[in-house]
Amino acid sequence: MDELAAKQVLLDFEIIILIATAMGVFFYHLKAKWFPGNEMPGAYEFDHFDLILMWFPALLFLINPVAEVFLAGMEAEQEVGEPTGTLTTVFVNLSYFIFVGVMTYGIMEWVRNRRVVDWFGLKRLSLPHIVMATITGSVIAMVVCGWALGGVSQSFLEGIFGKLDQQEAVKMVQASGSTFYLALSIITACIAAPLVEEFLFRGYIYGVLKQKTGTLFAMVVVGGIFAVVHGNLPALAPLWAFSILLCISYEITKSLWVPIGIHALFNVTNIVLMLTPKAVE
């Protein structure tokens, strides 16, 4: 029942953050209408149509907290244990990310006729600069989000709800019963997830909301959305901070490769830390 309560808190938070996003867009629109500024349009401008289109791929992630509450409720009623991971689960998760990635790319390239290479600054930085920025950002993320906030959040929330489940991606890796299963789980967590999530959350959603509202507001609400769709209450605060850090890295470098790299290296580091005890044993 504690797990179900935690899932319900996540669902409530998702509703709150979505309402806050809608209200922010509305009030910023009124502000722009009543107090128009003199800013010159930029080279790459999102429009109101993007404000609608970006939610189609986002909804495929936003449904996760709803599904988590439903599944947690079924397990509580049936009093069954946590099912072990299967290859089917990994393939479904990988296919899910591929579908969302293709959908987001299709909206940008085919529906809106925009070259993502230009819009997301994929050719802006050289490889050495991307690597340096990625390593620097990953170290900061591990210390601030992974170690400091992660430990505090876990201890605080488990003091309220008791022992809570880990993230689904973590359970997938830990449930690896074969090398093939482990390899697919790592590909999903370290390649598919960073590419698709950064492309959608940092590239598209953050880009649209930043233009329609403001940089700080967009960072905060995108961070909240990014954190809640991962479906794990103890990870909510660390992932929120992690998302804001990724937005800052994107703002500084203007290249989406940097948040993608930070995200991937962050996940790789966490997987290595998870698997190290196994290797020792």
C-alpha cells in the first residue's frame, strides 16, 4: 500500500505540473499581448502549432504515472510480488523509445519541414568540445543529483512511505539473467533513452516553452515533467535537478549533443555502480 500511495503522489504531481504549465503559457501569452516587447525574432522560431504538436509524443511518456498507479493497485489487491524482467519487457521498452523518437523526428522534419541538425545545433560544436562539456556536466550531475539529492530524497521519502521500488530502468538492469538481456537493457538506458528524451524534452518541449514563456519557467516545468514521467518518487527531486542541469548545459553550449552526452554518461555511470557489486560477488 505504501508503494501505491507513492505512485498516487506522483500522479498528483503530474497533474499539478501540467496545470502549472498551462497556466504559465496562458499568463505569459497575456503578458506578451498586453506588454509587447521589442525583441527581434530569432533564426529558429517555434509557433503555436508546435505548442500543440509537442504534446503528442509527450503523452506517450505522460501516461506512465497513470499506468504505474493502475499496476500498483492491481498488485496491492492481488498481493503478488514484483515480476522478474523478461526479454519481452526489454524489447517493448526499446521499441517504445524508438517509436517516440521517430514520432518526434517526424513532427519536426516531415510535418514542420525543419532540419533538426540546424534547430538543435547538432553541428555547432566540435567533438572535443562536446566531450569536454559532457564530462564536466556528468561529474556535476553525479555529485549534485546522484549523490547529494539522491541520498537525501531516498532517506526522506522512505521514512514516510517505507521501502519503495526502484526505477523501472534500474530493475531491468538488475534483473538481467543473460548477457543478451543485459546488453539490450544497457542499449535502452544509455543510448535510446538519452537520445529520445533529450530530443523531445530538451530539444522540442523546452524549446517551445522557453519561447512561449521564459527560460527559467521552461526549465522548471520541463524538469518537473521529465522527472515525473520516470515513475519513481525517490528519483523525483534528483531527476528534476538533473533536467534543469541538462537545460543549462543546452543553454550554454547551444548544442543538443551536450545534454545527450551528459544524460548517456550519467546513465552509464549509474549502471556501472549497480553492476560493480555483482562483479565483486
